[in-house]
Amino acid sequence: MGIREQFASLDAVNLNLGSGTGLVMSIVLGLIMFGIALNIKASTLKEVFVKPKSILTGVVLQWIGLPLVTFLLIMILNPILTPMVCLGMLLVASCPGGNISNFMSTFAKGNIELSVSMTAVSTIASPVITPFNFWLWGNLYLKYAGKVGELTIPQLVIPFKDIFVTVFLILGVPIILGMLFAHFWPKAAEKMKKPASIFSLAVFGVMVLGMFIPNWQLFVKYIIFIFLLVLVHNASAFGTGFGGATLMRLPKKDRRSVTIEVGIQNSGLGLTLLLNPAIFKPEIWNNPETGIMYGGMLFVTAWWGIWHIISGLTLASIFRARPLED
């Protein structure tokens, strides 16, 4: 069986995620974002925006650079990839920065204020940016690769309203509540910051393992192909962040934070969106009669959630061991 056939076989595979997985992930992501928001203060944002070069560079790389690089990577690998695998890569690239990037940026001795600000900006804008980027790049891919006929749909139709509401409730509301909590109860927020960071990493890891363990046989069966694909995609994301930050001659601390922010994507949000039947309607997206089975999207998004923890901690350790002097 060829590589493309192996990827094609992924689409028909149903991961055993349980009926309540989407709701649990939504609650966990909301709690994690609340913890992140405890670090966001008006003064922190002000310090970064007084000299906006770094955050503007990071946001452009996050919103435009990574989806563009992902699209180009897909075009290069198009002969061996399937539409659902490609759409999974574009979905991950359309998500905001990952919820553990701040911890990794701190460990890497990066600019934590910049990291938190990038997470806040990309998260707050994600109800609009995530569905727009997925719609834009997804349809460009389908048109360019000539896959529309194969998928039997005229274009990639995205329910913007449903995604906006979902992302706003999961990410936007907890961010706002966390910032308000930090503003009105600063002492309590200060005490909660460190436990919240540990909680974020631990709970996210448990959540990923909770999805991985019931499906480990499937992952073992297909791991070599998904592993290599996500490895290349994730490396290109880190490369986009580091290359762009270096090209713009940002300070080394800022380069580290931008690199990590662009390379650590909130794939948990991607899975939450995929598991929401109001967004990815089962009669369209997981229906053998239409020929549209999105197992490839689930595999790519789920494995990204596992791999970027390993790659992110590895990169942060490399950064930590290097001197910061320019």
C-alpha cells in the first residue's frame, strides 16, 4: 500500500473519543484560558504595545505566515496527501497560539510579557480569525488541488456564526473573566498564577492522554505517517516564527517567544470544533454516503496536540541552554 493510500485509509477511521469528549475539552480549555488570563494586565499589554514591533511581527506570522507556509507545504506534498489530511493541517494552522506556550516561553527565558500578549491577542481575535483562515486557505487548497469534484462539495462551507459563538465561549469569556479577576483581586490572582500554570500543563497532558489511550492501537498502526507529517509541519511552524523574528531583527528574548507562540498551536480548540456537530455536521463531514470522512483531520489535529508538547519542551530546553546576549 502506497503512502497516499495509507493516508486515505485514515479518513474512514473513527477515533474512540466518547460522546462527552467535546464538552469536557471545552470546559478544560476554558479553565486553562482563565489561568492564562491571570497573567494579563493592562500594564503588561501597555509595555508591549509601546514598542509594537515584536507583537506585530508575531501576530502577522501567526495569522498570515503559518497558514501560508502550511498551504505551500501542502502543495509540495499534495501528491501523497488526501484532502482531509490537508484540511486538518490547515485547521491546526488556523487556530490561535497554544495554551501551554506561556509556560514554555518562561522556561526558554523568553519575553513572557510578549508571549502572554500574543496569546491574548490571538485568542481574543480567534472567533473571527480562525474560521476566516480555515475558510480562505481551505477553499484555496480545494480549488488549486482540484479536489472539489472528488469531495462532491462545491466549496468549503464554514458556519461562521457557530464557530464564532463556540470559540468566544471557550476562549473569549474565560480570558475576560480572568483579566477582571486579576484586576479586582490582584493578591488572589498572584497566588493562583503558578498553580494555574502547573494545572494548565498537567490537565492538558491528561486530556491528551485520555484521548490517546483508548485509540493507541490506531495511532500505532498509522503513527509513522502521521508522526512524520506532523513533525515536518510543526518544524515549519517553529521555523516560520524563528525565521520571521530573525528577519525582523527582534531581540533574542522576543525571538524565542515568537518562535514558541507560532509553533505551539491550540490544537485542543481544533478538536473541540471538529467534535461539535453544529459546526462539522455528521451528515456532511462523517458520512460514507457522501464520501466525506474526516478521520484524517482528527488524526492530524490529535497527534499535533501530543507532539507539540514534546517538540516545544525540547526547543525551550535548547533556548534555555543558550546565552541571551545579542
